[in-house]
Amino acid sequence: MAKSKDPSEPGSGEQRRLQMVDIARLAGVSVSTVSRALNGSELVNAETRQRVAELARSLNYSINFGARNLRLQENKTIAVVVPYDASSRQHISDPFFLSIVGAIADALTDRGYDMLLSRVDADRLDSAAHWVDSGKAIGVVLIGQWRQHDQLNDMAARKLPLVVWGGEMPQQLYASVGGDNVLGGSLATRHLLQLGRRRIAFFGDAKLPEVWLRRQGYAQALREAGLQVDPALELAAPFEPGVATDIVRSFCAARRDFDAVFCCSDVLALLTSQALRATGRSVPGEVAVVGYDDMPLAAYCDPPLTTVHQPVGEAGEALVEALLGQLSGERPGPRTMPVCLKLRASAPAAA
Amino acid sequence: MAKSKDPSEPGSGEQRRLQMVDIARLAGVSVSTVSRALNGSELVNAETRQRVAELARSLNYSINFGARNLRLQENKTIAVVVPYDASSRQHISDPFFLSIVGAIADALTDRGYDMLLSRVDADRLDSAAHWVDSGKAIGVVLIGQWRQHDQLNDMAARKLPLVVWGGEMPQQLYASVGGDNVLGGSLATRHLLQLGRRRIAFFGDAKLPEVWLRRQGYAQALREAGLQVDPALELAAPFEPGVATDIVRSFCAARRDFDAVFCCSDVLALLTSQALRATGRSVPGEVAVVGYDDMPLAAYCDPPLTTVHQPVGEAGEALVEALLGQLSGERPGPRTMPVCLKLRASAPAAA
DNA sequence: ATGAAAGCGCTAACAT
DNA sequence: ATGTTAGCGCTTTCAT
């Protein structure tokens, strides 16, 4: 049993954290009264309430949330989990994911929740459940569904409070919030077609749900224009710049039979512009490039990126709302948010 | 008092979270034994230990950390706090800060600590103390000291476990970890001088300690070359791209009497390249540009940025080590880490 | 309007 | 080797 340290014991230099019992003693009331006063209960005399509150403030007292939560069986902590690619040992790094994290942080703070941030192996998204199982958090926001649609469905089946940033897939049991990827893909592709481009490459790993959906939009826009999808112009480039660089470079070095590229992230678009120029082609002159995400730096690249804008701030709000909704009993469901095309120099407005 | 819900009560559909008492009942032992078994105590019979552990695993039990922490007076959560500029309402956004957060997340995870991420008004860095006061975290890592050197000293005086990413300042009571800013400033400037540039502008807000130190390195390198600092070539550009853009643009539009710029962040360097080209100057031909941080995207910009590389991974480790050191009684102190110059096209190696 | 006491889920000292 | 019990700091029922 813990030694009960006598607080009046002289020479005990170590300063114990202030707690209610201390306030109570100093105010000459009981702990219950302090608790009530600090929680603004009507049951306690206004004058006493005032006095206790004052005292607590002046002593810089702040409540022990661990104890409070245990007693109230309550917790206002949400786990936000950013997957990383274990094989390539790539870190949280895509600027877009990080923007989303910022937006979620804001949305949570506004609602009085705390955010526990962690990273998880993208192959084991289900390990994110431990945050809830251990009581450290009451729900999970996962940034990206990666290849683990099934794991996510399992988690949802287990009633884990969960929201995923990502695309809406058929037979999806978990709640998701994402941009309208099909629309994004077709907006980007239609714009390139309007510029008169006919040989439009697609860069992105279609094993990822979001990319798969963007590819649908891409294919649809081509069909509308009476064109065929040419599989030779599809490159399964991943999001991690380290891995993607080589893939993009060798593609650009090997083929010259395309006049535009639709990239599934701005980072990819940047790599692509660079690779194209390294092989002597101009952007957008010979090859127009469209990115995806509209990351904070997209407007400051050279050339500034034409890109599909994702509504980051609203996304943060929507993710948090969806999660809190579940926690108050709503049924999880997918949500798709509008996206729009930001025209910049890498694929400028049609002349 | 909480109603004691009889667990054997029939028809109670609501599933309560599994706890030790449940395992104990099913295993036919007492809670203490379960506790001991799960903590691998030698006091419990090996066979029993095995059986209990098995049972817990198969039932997917996980311990309630809130209760455990309350009992053990222990907590393994660290608050990581990213300041934001309240006046401009700018968010966490500088890629470099975000990289550091990622590195800290890794370092904490490796050591079994959790990370609470939050944002704070850069004018009120001291409000970060509430994480510790409330017991939600046992220490604070602050990303950047901004203009609040004094607040930080106050926090340290209050014995708040705290580490700050930033520059080492005179009369500093708090622990800090940072790159060698003076070295960084002089490496960058010397390189530009070697390229034959003589009119080197300095972009950065010298009210921030880190920038102030970089400026010292800059000034020192100029003096070594027998040159004077020209105050007209100093621009107090902030880190927030939104605010900085206009400032940088009007400076570049107004003056043409410089042939190089040393920027205190890569984002600033990007803005500067863009502004220069908008006024018809080539980079690095007419004006060479050096950035700072070596953010993940620096190599993929156009032109790729020559920049002062900060050791992000090591920085994360060092910040965490410094904080944990304080928690085990070490005296806080500053730590400065080496930096180096990464040569790329925006200020290429001398011919 | 206030205080005494029980208990949130866990650990550990003390018994056996 | 295992069980009993007290208590971590708080809230709340119950009694006054």
C-alpha cells in the first residue's frame, strides 16, 4: 500500500501536486464542497463557491483528470492515427496528411477534446484499436484507408468508434469522410482535354481506394471525349516520394508519347515536373501536369501546380463530427465532400 | 454513487468493458492474482500466470490505463505543442515543424510514451503548462520559442518539465535543443560569397531567437569577407507564407540591387524564387537563393533548393531524451546540434 | 448548504 | 502461491 505521506511532515522538500483536499483544508470546507464549487454546482452557497474558486485559481490548482475520468467513466481523448509504409520506412511526410492532422487538431480543440497522435504500420491498421481498448482514447480517426479495407470493416463490425479519411467503397461498414475522388479525377482530366491534350498519363497506385476512384473519374472523362484508356500510360506510383522518384523518372525517361499527366498527389506532381524537365521537356508546354490535394505549398512551386483542391478545414470538422456522432449513438456512414480544380501554371486555363 | 450494475443481471444488453474482475471470475482466482499474472510477477505460479494471460488475450482484454496510472501515480504521456500565430490565424503548416513532430512521435513511441498533440497561441506559450498541471501529461515539448523567451524562463523556474526546439540564448533557464543557427547562417552566406555574390540579402524575422542567431552567422561571414551588413538588404519576413508573400514580393519588386538571398526557411526561399522570377530575374543566374531546414520537398522544388540541413531525426531523439532526462532529475540545459549545407541548383556548387 | 462515505479499476502491502 | 484490503483523487448519493 502506498505510504500515506503526512503533508505536515517537516523537511519534506518534494512538492506534491496540489489537490482538492489541500484546497478544502485551506478553505475550511470539505472536499465535496470544493468539488461542487469548482463544478459550479447550485448546491453550494454562492459566497463559498466564489471563495473556493478564487483560492483554487490563486494557488494555480488544476484538477487531476485521470481521477476525474475514472470516477465519471468519461474520457475526452481521441486518437488520431497516421499510417506509415513499413516496407519503405517512410514517415508521416505527405504535406496533405499533415494538413488534415492540423485541421483535426483544431476541430477537436474547439469541442474540448484532446488529441493523441500516433503512427501505425499501414499493413496493420487494425492495431489502432488498442487506443480504445486500453481506454486511452474513446475513438479513432485514421488518415487513409490504404489497402486495408477489410481490416477497417472488421474494426467497424467490432463497434469500434472509428472514422477514416478516404474514399467511399462498396460494402463499407466503417464511417469515412473523403473528397469526391471520382469528381476530382474527372475535373482534372476534362481540364487537360480542354487544353487539347489527348495522351494523358495517370500516376497513382490504383490499389488504394482513393486512387482507384480518381482513376474512374479519369477513365470516365476520357470516354466522354471519345478516347480510350491506354494502360501503357498508367503508372502505379506510390505516395512516398522516396520510392516514387525512381519509378517516375524511369517512366519519363522511357516514354515520350504523352502530353499530359494527372498525378494523384501534389508531391507526385512535383516529382513528375522535375523528371520531365530532366528529360528535356517543358511543363506545361510539352507536358501539362495536374496534381491532387492542393497542399499549402502547391501555389509556391514552379510552375505553380494546377491541382484538385481538397477542403482540408471542412474535412477536419467532418471527421470529428462523424466520430462524435457515432459516440452518441449514430450509425456510421460514408460522407463525400465536394472538390474543385485550382487552375495554376502547370496546366493553365485554356487560351 | 454509481449504481452497481449486477453483471449477472439478465437482459443487460449493453456491453461493459472487460476488466480484471471479469478475468478473475472466469479464471477462478482473485483480482490480485490476475494483476500479478498480467504484470509477469514471479509471485504467481507459472501455470496460473500462463492460464490467466491466455484467458486475457483470448478475451481481448486490455488494461484500463486511467486506473493503473492513478494507482501508480504514473503517466507516460508527453504533450507536444505547436504554436500558431494568432494575429494571422495561420495554422501548423511549416513542413519543417511537422517533420519534427513526426520525429518526436517516433522517438516517444520507441520509448513507450504517448504523444498528446496540441496547438497554442504563440503569444501565450506558457499556457502549455496546463497539460502538466492537469496531469494529462508529465512534460511538454514546445516547437519553437518564438518571441516568448521570458515566458519560457518563467515556466522553467516553476520546474515545469519542458524542452523547447529553438536557439540557445543567453540567460536561458529552460532546456532547448536546436540546430547550430550561427553555423547555419555562416555556411549559407559563405557559400554565396564563394559563388562571387557580394550583395546578399537576408530574409527572416530577427525577433525570433533562431533567426537572430542565423543573422549573426550571416553577419560574421560577411565580415570575414571584408563586407559590411547593409540594413537595406534585410527583410523581416515572417515564417507564415500567407503574410510573407506580400512582403517578399514588394521587396523584390522595389529593389534590384542584390545578387543573392539567404532565407531563414525553405518556404520563404520558395516564395522568394517565385517573386524573383515574377520580376524577370533568374534563379540562380541573377539571384542565387539559399533556404533553411531542408524540408522533405526541398529537393523536389524547381530549382531544387540549396539549403541548410537540420537533423530532424536526431532532433526528435534529442528533444525526447532531454525531457526524459529532466524527469529523472537531470538539470535542464541547452543543446546545439550540427547542421550542414546541402548544395542544389538554387545556389549550385561554385564552378 | 454542507459533510461523510462509497466506489471508479487498478496495485501492493499485509496477511495467510 | 494466493486472497484480503486499503487507497490513488475525484464525484455523488445519502444523511444531516
